[in-house]
Amino acid sequence: MQARTPEDSKTTLTDLVLPSETNPLNNLFGGELLARMDRAASIAARRHSRRIVVTASVNHVAFNKAVPLGSVVTVEAKVSRAFKSSMEIYMDVWVEDRESGERSKANEAIYTFVAVDETGTPVAIPPLEPETELEKKRYEAALRRKQLSLVLAGKMKPSEATELKALFVNS
């Protein structure tokens, strides 16, 4: 299987925040943002794997900045690491200022998707070759996040989590 780059999976979804999507403070509902991120991540995962993909987990979500009514919100998603059949998708959420047009980062998230066949059985996916410094940083961190998740789920012994141990061992 030929390796792909994060740029190959890049997905950008841009939309307007409407009144029916806001809470009593006139900010975008968190659940609405989660759904938008899920759609963007799904497209990115499908672009990388060229297979049916399913959401395996929402690993991290940071609601750092409210997204007000009427804002233009953009979700940018890219595969940050590919494993055997699963892939981590890293997303950045941007809000465009209504008057100046300047974009500022509002939120970020990390989802995991699994590629499956028509029966729902996991299938192998292409490897990922990061290119930029940010892509390389996210690629390396993805393995640590995966090991931590496996340890917390009881699917990996802490002693086997080599990437995590490396964070705490003095060289």
C-alpha cells in the first residue's frame, strides 16, 4: 500500500452559525460543533483510507472559545497518524471575526476512526508520511496518545508503553 500524506486527507468544512444551533447565550451548541467535527473527520479518514470509516472514539475536545451566533466557523481536519486499521484525525476549529474577517483558533479535537469493509470488519489502511513540522509533531504524539488510551482501557500493560515511558525516563 502506498503511503499518503496528511495533506491528502485535508478536509475543510466552513459554515455559518444559525439561531437554531445556539444555546441561551447565543453561542454554538457544543454538540453541534461535535457533529461538524465528526463529519469533517469522517471525510478526512475516508480520503486517507478510501474505505468505509466509523468513529471509534472522541479522544480529546477543547472548547476554548465560544462560537457566537452569526459567526463563520471552519473545521480543518487531517489524518495525523495511521495505524493498522485505525487512524487519528486532528482538527482545528477557526472562527472568523464578523467585522475584520480575521480568523482565530477557537477549538481543537482529536477523533479516532476505523476503516471497515461492507460487513463492518476492520481492514488495513495505507501508512502516513507527515511532511511539515506540525504534522511530524502530531504524528509522534499520536502514538503516545494511543498507548495511553490502551493502558487506561486495560488493553496494554504500562510496562509495554514504550513511548509513554520515554517521557519519564531521564537520558
